[in-house]
Amino acid sequence: MRLNATKEAEGARLTLVFGALADPTRRDLVARLAVGDASVGELAASYDVSVQAISKHLKVLEGAGLVTKTAAAQRRVVHLEAEVFELMTAWIARYERQVEERYRRLDDVLAHLDQNGQLATPEKRTS
């Protein structure tokens, strides 16, 4: 079964986003940028790696649409793109609803078990 083009594009984007966030340094960069925009140099100062290494991480985040870079005078400012998190949140919420529904059904079954762990018949439930 082939997904429609919109679902395929959404899936491809989620793959990029979750792949980018699989690295702990990149997750940390995202957490830092959630506080506010920063230059590449400012971000690199927090790590014991080169500016070039941080730039590579930022390139992955940028490719996934998580950040954008803008030139401001001599600085390259990195900005976190919140819209991507809406996509991730919607994807997670869809599965969260499915899991919650499964738990509700399990709760219903458990509520109808008798003391011996047997599913009580309707006649037993009313007595």
C-alpha cells in the first residue's frame, strides 16, 4: 500500500528531524537555542570541540529544518524553528491517543474480572 504524497513527505521530514535529534550534541544545541538565538561561535564556546565540528552539527539540524542561520554583520546567527516541533508533537500525539485508547480498553476488561481473574458474565456483574 502506497501512502499519499503528503504522508510520504511528512514521513521523510520526520525521519530527518528524528535522525538529527538522535545525536546528544545536537539535542543539546536545540535545548540551548530554545533559550534564544546565538551565533555559531557562541554555541561552540560551550563545547570542547572546534567551531567547524559545531558547524557540521548545525548543518544537520538545518537540513532537518530545525534551525536556520542568518547573517547579521559579521555574525552568523542560528535560530530555532518552532514549526518543526509542531509536526513532531502532532505525530507523537497521534500515537499517544492510540495508546491511551488501548489502556482504556484494558481498564474496562480488568474492571469486569471476578476475584478468580475470570471475566464476569453479565449475570455475575449485577449481583
